[in-house]
Amino acid sequence: MVGKKIFIVEDDMIIQMFIERILDNLGLEVMGEARTGDETIAFLENNRPDFILMDIGLAGDKDGVETAEIVNKLYQIPIIFLTG
């Protein structure tokens, strides 16, 4: 999995930083992060990660499940769900 590009969707900055540090130590590239579903969709318009780590409960008007449905429909990027 070394060299894979990952996008993190997490609205808690401390958790997001913790996840990013773990992934970096594993040799994975974190290509960005978002805190809301809308930020996620906007990022994916111009970027293609290999997969997404997504929190189920997000700030904003779309939760992680709703955002994942949109991502799957538009981009077919694999998603791994997380929750605190």
C-alpha cells in the first residue's frame, strides 16, 4: 500500500491530525483533508485519491453516509468509514 494517495474526511481536527500521522508513518500519501461533505465534493472535482477515509458524522448539511453516496455515484472512489 506504500505510495497510495488517501483523502481524509474528518470534522475533528485532532482526530484528523492523528490519522494523518499514522498514515504518514505507514508510507501513505495524504493528499488532502476536508471537514464537510461539500468540501469533499469540491476537492474531488479536480483530484483523485486512491481511497477515502470518511467519518460517518460530519459537520455541515451532509453526513458521511450521504457524502459517500454522492462520491460513489460521481467518482466510484473506494471509501472506508470511520467513527469516534
